[in-house]
Amino acid sequence: MNSDRRVPFLIILFVCIMTMLKWIQNGLHSSWLLMILLLIFVGMLGSVIFISLPRGFNQLKLTSKKLIGLYLAVIWLAILWLPLGLFGFTNFIKAAIPVSGAMFTWITVNRQVIVISLMILYLLALGLTLRIRKFLVLLLSGDEAGFIRTLKLAWRDGSFGDLVRSWLAILEMVVAVFAIITGITAFNHLISNQTIWFISKGLINFVVPIVELKTMLRLFSSSIHFDWKSGRLWVFGGVSLLLTTVIGAANVNNGRPPRPQTIIVHRGVIDHNGTGNTIAALKKNSRFHFPYVEMDIQETKDHHFICAHDDTVSIPHKRPQEINTLSLKTVKKIPSC
């Protein structure tokens, strides 16, 4: 067990710095800045993991090999944590990935296969990682064993029961995070007040990352104890909570008054009174004079635009074809179009 009293303070400091980094990225929206912030994040996370290791391991001298192994493990851990939110960085990373129209269409058309395949690969990768979760502790021990030998030792020292406990720890974290966010959201639904809303957002930004980080450290055999009888911890935690709340309130996307509601005619029809995305529907419903009409537009291979809801069209005796792979002449010959 780690009895280092600095660890709870370091965890809270980590949460504050992560909140500030997210605020910076949310304001500037720079892909290059995001890379820099992620490097800072990995460095901070590696430091927290190393200091929180069971007593004795974090007092060892880090050789270059151990340092490389530590941060490679942290980077891999961060990748595995992406579907779990990565302390709020997942949304920024997704937004920074360039996706062309053709790529988006392909992903949309094949979304079921992609999602199922990625889920299987992710569960396998996470399961194997949890099976050898003692790798980092063994790597940072006094033994100068190579990476392969350390992997074998980690695999040997793991067990089925240990793997189950690891999965349960992650499930417990997911349930706890869901309960915290749902509970705070329900409270705000009952009491509509902007000040309470800001405080609630600060609580989420403060408490949720602590829950996630404690679970992550728990997987490295680190048992972190928050001594809330300590006055210093209360003061430091209170100031940090105030800081995360202020940072959330200072976000340029928060606090804006809601826009007045606008009715938009979906696909040109009202209460299913016509065929969507057709000129007939537009003519029929234009008499209601709604301010906006939404239509689904697809681009053909030869860069013409047609009204179609789906990314694909059904061709008799053939599998569905993506519209952006067909010419306008071909699309016009399809009976369903």
C-alpha cells in the first residue's frame, strides 16, 4: 500500500491542471496545441502513476529503459482510456481527426460493422492489458529484466480472479461516474439556477476525474486514501473545486442565453403528409410559410447534388451502392430514385 500523503494532493492538482488544459483547448481549438496539451497530460499522468506506486517502487532510480517503459505504458493506457472519456480529452481528440466527406459516408454506411469490430478489438486489448497489469510494477522494480521477460512475468503473476476484479473495478467506475452525472443533472432539472448550474459543472469537472484516476491507480496496485480529517486536504480540495468551477464559468461557450425556438420542416413534410425530400412536398407545405425547410443532400461521383436521405441507393439484383460512387446518369436510371 502507498502511504505517501502527497498522493491525494497530487491527484487533486492533476485534476485542476487537466481542467485548465481542457479550458485552453476549448477556447483555441488548435490541433497543434492539442498535441502539446496531450504531451503535458501524459507527463502528468506518468508522474502521478509513478509516485502513487506501492511504497518502495517510487523510490527507485529511473533508468532510461524504465523511463521509456513507463511512458510507453502510460500512452497505451491513455489510448485504452479514450472510450472511457480520458478525463474529458476524448471529445477534443475526436474533433481534431480530419474526416473527408467520402470517409464520413463510408463510416456511416458501414457503422454497424465498424462499431462491432472496434468493440471486440477494444475489449480484447483491454482484457489483455488487465491480464498483465502488473507489468509496470515489475518493470520499475529493482530487477533489470528485459521487456519480453517482464511481460512473461506479468502474465504469470496475473490470474483469472485478478482479471475479474479489474473488470469489476472499471465497471464500478463507470457506474459511479454515471450516477454522479445523472444525480447532478437531475438536481439541476429540479432547481433551475445558473449559479447552481456553474457549481454543478465544477463538481463534475472535479469529482469525476478523481474517480477515474483512483480507478486507474487501483489497477496498478495503488491504494489511495483521502484523509478527509486533514484540514489541509479540505482547504486544498475546496480551493481546487472553486478553481475548476471558475474555469468552467469562464468558458466562452457557457452562460449564453438560449436562442428562441425555430420550427424547421423536416425533409419538407409535416406530420408525414408527403414523401420526404421531394419537390411535391415542398410545394404542398410552402403555404404554411415556416422559416426553414430541412432537406437531405447527397453528392454524386461527378459532383452533382440530389435529394436523398440515405447514403446508399438500392440497385435491383445488386447490393446497395454508395451514392458518391455513382454518376448522376446512373442514379437517374435506378427505379427507386
